[in-house]
Amino acid sequence: MTVYNTGKVKIGLGYTPPNITEMSEDELVIQRGLLGVRKSCMSDAIATIVVVFGIAALATWWSA
């Protein structure tokens, strides 16, 4: 970063960029659990619909 010198004050002299930490997937899961963040219910709903239609298709095929 370039420090801007006004003659009396050097603007940005003490600036340090923020530290960005990379988190693994395991760390994210632990953090979500500790914070109480729940996963989206949409994936559960889609899975339920797929299973129900699969069972219905098997039932019609099995009875035929």
C-alpha cells in the first residue's frame, strides 16, 4: 500500500491488511454446529420427493 504524505501526516502508515484464514470443510461444520446454523431443508425435501416417486414407480412396476 502506498502511504500518502501530506507534509504533516502520513496517511496509511500504520495500515496492515486483514488476515484472511482459510477454513477446512471440517472446521466449517464444527463452526456451524456451535453457532446452531442448520442446513437447508430444501435438499431434504427434494430427497423425500425423489424417494416417494421412486417407491410409487416400483409399486406400479411390481404390481404389473
